Amino acid sequence: MIRKCFTVNPNRTKEEIASYESLLAKGIYQGVEIFYPYKKSPADREIYKEAIASYLKYQPEMVIHLPHGVDGNIATRQDLDQRMSWIKDAIEFASYFGIKKATLHPGFCDGTLERSEAIHLAAKNIKALCRYATTFGITIMLENLIGEAELMRTADEYFELKALIDEPNLKFIFDVAHFHTSAFCHQTSDIIEFVDKIKDDLYHVHISDNDGTRDMHAAIGLGKIDFKTYFKKLAEIGYTGLYSSEVLFNSAEDLEKTAIAMDQQL
């Protein structure tokens, strides 16, 4: 059986967060991926923190998704100090839960730098974040992205960043939906080839479906990703990490359906 994980957005209420506890209590899920609520008020941030802390009694593997998008772009000099501060605060927030894995988007070109400059700047900043994360025993996992302006759509660009960063606590998270939406992939063979390239660094995966036109966060089976072949490949390379669902959901029942759908791919 695969080890399954669900995500909990900070916009969820404490009542909603509490309603997902049954999924951990029943052993349906073995992991939780949380976010740092940096845009919330101190009071709301504490509510989220306390609600998530209630999961710890079930001893799930916890992962944090660091600030991303415009607010998390570290491949630019625009407002960089603020962005780095948010990400460092998120790493410290993660340490409260004993988290050892942190998902990070490597950033995107915002038009202020050439791509090569953006890559080198992102590498410099990720290196600093890796060193900061070491204090808390946390591994930084770089996630593959989608758009032409975004960094690390390809395995080659990951290895370029890895060589520049050169830190032992840097690994890779593979978002299969991101890759399937990118200009490089609409074929299962492309996904398999990508997994082969990054298998030695693979620490975490994100799971959702799409039709190849956009990142839909759709349920398994509603898009065109061949999850049976993909899951088989992950088993073949000996991947034992979490399978983290990024399927949109409204309730614990939705999450349970996603867990069943994931197990049916085996």
C-alpha cells in the first residue's frame, strides 16, 4: 500500500481541519502537507497552528509547502528580502511540528533578469535557504513547474540548479500534473523518462489529474494522466515517500474517495 498524504490550506476553518482527523485515525492517510499562513493575522495564524497540531497524536509524516507564486519568487531582486524572510519564517514554523521536508518552487523570470541570471540568483537564494533549513534538520525539495517563464520545467534545469547550490539537504519533488501540463509532456513515456532521470533525488510527489491544457487539480480519472503506469514506475525505482494529493476537495469524504482512487492505481 502506498503512503498517502493530503494538503491543508490555511483558508480552511478549524472545524474543517478537525473533520479531517478521522482520515488519520483510520489510517487512510499517513501524511499531511501544510502551508505557512504568512498572509493571515497573528490570531488566525495561531488558530491554524493549533488546529494542525491536533494531528500530531496520530504521528503522520508532516511536510510543509513554502510560500510560492509571486510572494515566493526568489529568482528576482524585486522585494527579495521580504520573500526570503517569509520563507525562512515558514521553515521555522515547520520546525514546530517536527517537519523534515519542505516543498519549494524555484521561482520564475519576472522580466527584470535574463533567464541565466534568474537561475543563478535563485540558486544563490536556495543555497542560503538550505543552509538555514539545516539548523532545523529540514530538507528543501525543489518542485518542477509549468510555464515558460518558470524555472525548472526540465530535469536538466534541476541538475543545473543542484550543481550551483551544492548542498546535501537539497532534493526533488515531482508534481506529475505540472509536468503533464508543461509543453514537454502529454505522453506517459515522457513522465517515465523524467522519473528515471531524477529517481535518485526523488523525495516527494504531488498527485492530481488534468487534460494537459492547464493545472486543474482534478480527481484521478478526470484527466489524461496514466497513473497506473506512473505508480508502477515509482514502485520499480523503490520510491517509498508520500503520495501527496493536490486534488481539490470540499470534505473528508472527498479525501477518502481520492485515497481509494490512489489505491486503485496499484
